[in-house]
Amino acid sequence: MTSINNIQGITPIPGTQSTQVSQSRKTQGFESLLNSALEKTQELKEGTQTGELCEIPALEFDIQTVSDIVTDKTDKLLTSLESYASQLDDTSVFLKDIEPILEGLNTDAASLLEETLSLGEDDQELIDIATSTAITAKTEYLKFQRGDYL
């Protein structure tokens, strides 16, 4: 092979460092890195000792009963009816501005009537109040649609 290329040997270039490191020096470097990594691992294990596993506390949910839902919807509908009445008395408010409020009253009243159907006989007074409130809202919606306030 040397006869083909006439290369006798490789001579190092003067002024450059040798890239070869002795085998014993390589193993010493690896051993020191391995030992330092093992020491760090041991320190972490000793520093964070885990005891028994604890029970994770459950989140507390605020569960509303059907009567609470009906009460809240009735209160909301009554507040909306009061707002509607005050806007009817205000002469600076146009009827076309009141129409979206009435649409909301109509949908809230329908939703309230649906929820009222799921109440038991124990809540008869709440059923009566919710039903009369929903009927009042529906009546006002029909009066407005019919043109009673023109």
C-alpha cells in the first residue's frame, strides 16, 4: 500500500497539540465524572426522603339543589322585570331598545317554568311564586308583541 501512494509515515505538524490521550488518563476522567454523578444522586436521595403517601383532599363542590336553582332564576327574572318596568317609564328609551330585554325575559320565563316542573310537592309555595313570576313575564312579552305600548 505504501508503494502506491509513496506515503512513508504521518508526521505531526509542528505547533499543534497531540489529540491522542493516554488510556489511563481517559479512564481516570471517566471514573471521576461517574463518582461525582453518583455522589449527587446520593445527596438527592438523602435530601428528599419520602414518608408514607398521604391522602389527597377532595375538592369541595357547591352542589345546588333544584329549589336553589329555581329560587335563583325567580330572583333573576324579578330583577329583570323591575328593570323592564323602569325602562317603560323612561320616556327617553325607545321601544325598539326594550325589545331585546323582553326577548331575554321570555327565554328566562320559559327556563324557569321548565325547572319548576322538576320540583317536588314539598316546595309548593316556591312553585306558586315561580309560576306566577314566569306568567307575568310571558304576559308582558305578549303585550309588547301585540302592541299594547304603542
